[in-house]
Amino acid sequence: MKCFVTGASGFVGANLVHALHAQGHEVRALLRPRADRRGLAGSDFEEIPGDLHDEAALWRGLRGCDWCFHVAASYHLWLPDYAPMYRANVEGTRAVLTAAWQAGCRRIVYTSTVGCIGLPKADAQGRFTPTDEDAPVTGAQMTNHYKRSKWQAEQVARELYGQGAPVVIVNPSAPVGPRDVKPTPTGKVILDFLHRALPGYVDTGLNYVHVADVAAGHILAAERGRVGERYILGHTDGNWTMKQMLDVLAGLTGVPAPTWRVPYWLAYTGALANEALSAVTRKEPKAPLGGVRMAKYKMWFSPAKAVRELGLPQTPPREALREAVEWFRAKGYVKPSGLR
């Protein structure tokens, strides 16, 4: 198949380009002039210079393509001005998906986030049951501008599907693994752990999934996904608390896991102070308030639908963490103190 990929220089996008190339597909990648291409090293693709709002570039890239993967997104938990994020995530999604539909793509896979899916609630015993694609979302869950912008973008995708566009939505959870160039917030936690820079942990939870499975899930969504449906790309056994994840890292690396559980009120107060300082310095805070607000919840999800309908691979999350650590070390992200 001929494939068009936006966000190809990002964590998921780069792994998707590699996966498409490995399966023999032809890839065109939309890349801005200053995009970091390190994650794409070793892959084969045609570069299309431009951005999400460049109509000519979109037309050049999409012409003759069978599949479009819109992976690009502005992901920030703090910005001095959020208007560019909404322009990229909402209007950029409309531009790409509309162009792909007009170009005649047979499948358009839009990369959303599990942040657009309802969160689990604790039962009387304090236990959480992972939610699925049908879980309703409340306004209280939209705890930051990133989530709000992605929710609005998902509504754009649904709107275009309603008009006849062959859109399939995928909702990745927390990808882990190689080629985390930036790195992502999860990758940053791994690096802080390796550098012994985590004084404690917060009582939160994520669904951890190997980034290779997320990339495979995108391709499977193009091949087998039902138009108009959305699929959680996660791992059935990947619903871990932060403490569980850090304990697994400790077992893999020999680096001791932090034992102090940071009270939520303290983390929240620290984030408020950080953001107050950032309002003056215009520099990103170390602990954005949006991230702390998300950490209040157990973000646990069930990928059963994607496993059942798409055949989503289920690489053990422990393996994903091991490969992430090896990649960070091999690429020089880990200082000597974290190489033990």
C-alpha cells in the first residue's frame, strides 16, 4: 500500500514508519524543516516537506495513497499560549482528514488518545475496573488543554465520518520502547529513574504498552478496523500503578525504586508554585499543573476490542520497559551514574 504519515518524527510516528517499511509498504512522511529525524534513521520513506496547514504539501503527499495515518499532534502540558495547540490539533486534524478523503484514501486512521475515553471509578473496596471505548467522558476529565484539544479533534474525525469519510480512530494508552527521541513524559520518568532523580512517586496509574504494538495497531486498524469505530491500543496486563512500574524498572536495572509516596496536595501545591514562576519566566515548569491533575486518576483501560477485532499484539510491558532502557543507554541519554 501507499501510505501517508503525519507526525513521522514523533515517538509513535517514527515507529509506525519503521513498521510500514518492514511490511513492504511505500511511505510518504510529512516533515517540517526542523523536525528531529533521529527516530527515522534506518527506515525508507519519501519526505514531503510541509506542515498540517500546507494544503499543497498535503495534496502532494496524499495523491495516489491508499492509507493516511494522521499521527501528528501538539503535546504539551504547559504553554504560555495554547492557541497554537488548538490550531494544530483541531484545525490540523480537519485539514489532514479532509484532504485524505478528497484524495481518495481508502482508510484514514486518526491517532487520538485514551484521554478521550472515560476513566474508571473505584468500587466500594477501592478497586478499579479498566474502562473501554464506550465509557462516557465527563468535563471534569478534561484536566488540561491537551486533552481538550484532542477531544475536539476526535469530534472533527467523527463529524467527517458522519459525512462519509472512511475514518478509523485509535486511542493509544502510554507507549514505551525504543526511538523515544524527545523523550515523552513516560520516557522522561524512565530517565529520571535511571539518574536517581525521582525523590518519590505519586499514587497514579497508566496502561503501559509497547510502542511497537501501538504501531502495529495503526496498520491493523487500516487493514481490519471498522469505519467509524475507535480502538484502544493498550495492553491487557499493562494497568500498573506508578509504584508497580518503578518496581519493574528496579528489577530490570538494579537501580533502587523510590519508597516515598508524595501526597497529592504536596504535588499540587508544588505545581501551582512552578506555574506561577513560569508565568514570569515564560519557561516550561518542571511539574506542570496539567500533569499533576492527570496523576490524580488511575488511567486504566481495556484493549479487548482491539485484541479481538484487530488482532492487536500484546508484548509484555516489562519487555517494553527493558527495550526503552536499552535504547536510552545505547543512544547516550543516560549519564554514567545511571549506567550501573
